[in-house]
Amino acid sequence: MSSKSSNTSLHLPKLAMIVARAKNGVIGVDGDLPWRLKGDLKFFKSVTLGKPVIMGRKTWESLPFKPLKGRANLVVSRRHDFDAQGARVFPSLGVAIAAGRAIADQTDVEEVMIIGGGAIYTAAFENVDVLYVTEVNTEPEGDTFFPEIDDDVWTCVEETNHAADEDNDHAFVMRKLVRKPV
């Protein structure tokens, strides 16, 4: 008789978001980031590596290297003919989240990561359990924004400060926030 448990989980993998946003909520301009932060890119990789990552079509198209290595890349696009080589394409966010949770469960990872862009963040925000937020100390012009974070809903459980330097255009603070129980 095997002591191995069945493949059914007692809980769903958590849904998490990772974002770098300016003090004014800006996360992008013309399909690109409005800053260069090597420290944040390292943080992004460390948090997302090994986990399914869900993104919109425009975010996929903006990636300099596709697919993101070491992660299951899941792209949401309403375009039926959209081909994302190295990624799986889904017609809706809900279907992509279900697929991401199935992958996370099979690979025994705790989180499914939402990595952008603005429309995907807004659509998923109310269902997210964890936020990894890099607050960038700047207020650039932009055309893409992150939803408002309500301190009554979220608790900061980790925080790391970074000064501006030769690798980072601006000072920034990396925070991990968890949704408060209702």
C-alpha cells in the first residue's frame, strides 16, 4: 500500500501580482517601462522563477526575450489568430488563471503570478491574495496605471529599500502585501 497522497490539493495555489509602479500609479508608457531598475528586474525574476506567469498580449509583445525562461508563460488574448511561440494562449483571464493553478498544483508551487499589463491587473485585482509591489520614487508621465492599493485591505509583511545608483534610475521600495482576512 502506497503512502503517497492523491494529487488533489487541500487548497488552491495563491493568486499573486507583481508590479513596479511610480508614486502616481504609472506602470508604463508607450508599451514600455518608464525607468530602468536592474534591482527590480532581479527581484521580478527571483519571485516569478518556477511559477506560472499570466500576462496580456501587449505585455507578451513588449518582452525583449520570449518566453520568460523557467516559467510557464500564459498569455491572454481575444485575438483567435494570436500565436505566442513558447507560450500558451487563452481567450480569457479566468481560463488562464484556472490553467495557471493547475500547472502550479502539478509542479507544487504556491503561487500563480499575474505580471501585467494594466487591463489584466485591473481585471484580476479583486481576486488576488498577494501583491509584490516595487514602489518607484518618481512620478513620470504614462498611459498605463496600476489599481489603487487600499491599506484597509492589504498588510505589508516584507519591505526592502533601495537607493538610486548606477544600475537603478530611481530609489525604490520592494514590498510584499497580503490581503487581510474579511
